[in-house]
Amino acid sequence: MTDRARRPTIAVIGAGFSGSLVALHLLAAGPSAPRILLVERARGFGKGVAYSTRHGAHLLNVRAGNMSAFPDQPGHFLDWLRYRNETVDASGFVARATYGQYLQDMLSQAAKGSDAVGPGADCR
């Protein structure tokens, strides 16, 4: 039996903010990560109800500097925004849809960089 076959499989039901962050942090374990089954009835992962709005005036109710998906990297979200050439400082507020895209990007990158996901996985 291979190491991959011995790894546990964890099913995460619901791929909105909470479920996606759970999956993201489980995938961070790299090669020793469990296999993740992320189940969502809505279209796409990461956004959920809170971050799927398309209305640009719907802003986060927390400052951008406090919205990192990684507690040990408090500037991660701000770095992601800068990488996308979006100008916002740590005390600013960004659109909820932008944060939803951040969550999708982080989950997609983690899934592509891990063998915890089967072929054909797509987080969008």
C-alpha cells in the first residue's frame, strides 16, 4: 500500500468561506496532507454567500490589513492585492467580491500544488 493510499480522506461539506479555509489549511500540510473532498452545492468554491456579491459597493466590514487567510502571515491579503495592482492600504476596505476572488485563488493554488487533489480539480 502506498503512502498516498494510507492517508485519511476528509470530506468538507460546504465550500464557502469556512469550508474553503479548512480545506486550504489542511492542504498546507503538503505531501502529508489528507485527501480532501470539498463538497459544495453552489457553483464554485470559496465565495459562499458572503463574498459572491457582484455589487462593488458591498465592502468588507473588516479592514484589509486584518483579512489574511493565514494568521501567521498577516500581510498576505495586502500582498495579494498589490500583486493584482490594486491600491489599498491596511486600513482600507475592499469589495466583498474581491475577497471572494482572493479565497478562490488561494484554494486553487493550494489544490494545484498538492497531490491531495485528484485530476481535474477546479476551485472556480
